[in-house]
Amino acid sequence: MQDFDATSLALPGIRQLQPYQAGKPIEEVERELGIQNIVKLASNENPLGVSALVREALTNKISSLARYPDANGFYLKQALADKFAIQMNQITLGNGSNDVLELLARTYVTSEHEVIFAQHAFVVYPLVTKAIGATPVAVPAKDYGHDLDAMLAAITAKTRMIFVANPNNPTGTFLTKDELEAFIAKVPAHVLVVLDEAYYEYVPERDRAPSFAWIEQYPNLVVTRTFSKAYGLAGLRAGYAVSHPNVADLMNRIRQPFNMNELALTAALAALQDDEFIQRSVQMNAEGMAQITTFCDAHGLNYIPSHGNFVTIEVGANAGEIYQQLMQQGVIVRPIAGYELPNHLRVSIGLPEENAKFCAAMETLL
């Protein structure tokens, strides 16, 4: 039998990747440590779960799961178009917003191109860039967030795409609508700006950018959003991109058939109808954020002011050890050394009692 070297046969961009590290599941910690009543504050999930409308819609859909879903997601696209005053042909549906981020890169970026993103930005940006064999350009952060002037200065003839997360994960930093539009207006036409608004619903309405409306003036702008955060559908994977119709057409040519399953389509459609659930989720998040940051202030812990449903806290050079000790006490948070923040932990906002358990556990370690 001939020697088979799977690694040497793989694409160079794939060989250098490290797999995405998700937040530890509760079940894994239960298996490893043999403890119960675990609180997971690691993955920016909605602690309220899903709305009653979603639960009812999913229950009614069970009997039809032997059928393939609508490959075009007509009714979800129609609902998105009606809610946000956009056209259905501007929408690309994805298996979570990660899916559409990858679709964008596969549609427009080759190994001859460069992709710009900020230091401390979402790890999927360099991951999809390297997987394609393109050159990642990480621009040093400014106050833990995007340095837009430096990102503009980094553009070359080879630049094909810029990722901007607003609010940013994992730092929670935020760019104003004026800052964003001034930046987008200066980006040359050969570069696509991908505005990742995964945490859009947590931003106060007065501060939200009219990003969908900007697309008419800036056709190289693509906006991505998700149902995984405020809508509480992280386990079903539902996201979408809004773009110029020509961009959406090209993305849909390579989108996998049925990339959103029947339950995801059903749940997302129902979730869009429940504004009261979103309001309740946002209110609980604001109260939980105050609960955790008040604890940090009282104990002299520095944190990055956040506009998402999480807060990143500076705990010192032994952050990895504190992460492990918190797990021993039944609290899962997120170490972010991989984001070049080795002294920080990211803590998702949970229910009041979950936040209290985190605070109590931290107090024993300080």
C-alpha cells in the first residue's frame, strides 16, 4: 500500500488553520468535573431561551420534517423584506451568519487578495481568509476596537474585503453611525465592506446605523445579521446577509441547497414576529450588564464597556487559571487569549441568578 499523507495533499491555507474553539458545553464540564447546576456564560446566548411564538411554531412543524425545506426561504425573506424595508433579492440566507461570511469570502476572495480586519475582532474573519489562501491583514486595535483610519490606510490594490464588526466581539466596542458612514464612503469600489451586526438588537435604537439603507448609495457594502443572539436561536443556526442584488445573486449561486433547515426557517420566521420578546431580552441584558459591571467596579476589576450581551473583564496574567477555577465552581466563561487578550475573560450576560453565581464565584477568587 502506498503511503498516504493527508496533510501534504491539503490546501496550504487549510494546513495552517486551527479549528474554531467554541465555548465549553455544559455537558462537557459535567462529564469532566462531575458537577451539576452549571451556569454557562461563555457563548453570548440569550438566557431567556426562545419566545413562546417560536416554541409553538416548532411544535406545529414537527410533522412535516420528512419534506425538504424551501431552498429559497421565500417566507422568511418576505418577512425580512417587510420588516426592514428591503427587497427580497437583496437577501442571502445562511446556516448562521458565519455561513454568509464564508460565502462572501468564497465568492469574492482568492489567494491573490488581502482581507482586512481589526485586531481583537471575530476569529472567523482570519479563519475564512486563511482557508481560501488569501492574506490576512490584522490592523492594530484602538482602545480595543476598530481603528478606522488605520484600516483605510491598510488598503492596497490587492485588498478585496474588509470585515467590520459593530458591536465588536469579543470586546463589545462600538462605532457610531457617523464614524461608520464616513469610513464606508472612503473605501474604494474594488473593496467590499462586510458590516457584521450580530449584536445589532442590543444597540439602543437611537444609536443604530441605517445600514440597510446605505447599500443603495454604497453597493460594495454587505450587512450580516443573525438569529443566534437576541432572538435566542443559536442552536438552530439561522443568519442572513443584505446586499446589492447583484452581490446576493452571486452568493446564492454557491450557497449550499437547503443550507437553512426547516426548523431554522420556521423558528426565524416566528421570532421576527415577537417584538415583545426582543424588548424583554434587551431589558434583561441591560440589567444583567449593570449587575456584573457594578460588581467589577466594587472590586477594582477593569472591563471594556460593552454594547453587546457580554462584557470582557481584565483579571490579570493568571486569567487561564481563574477560568479553570470558575469552572470548578460551576461557572463557564470564555478565555480569549486567542484574541490576543490573555489577561481577559469574556462573560456573557445571563439570568439574574446566573450573574449572581458568577459574581459570588469571582469573589472567592479575588
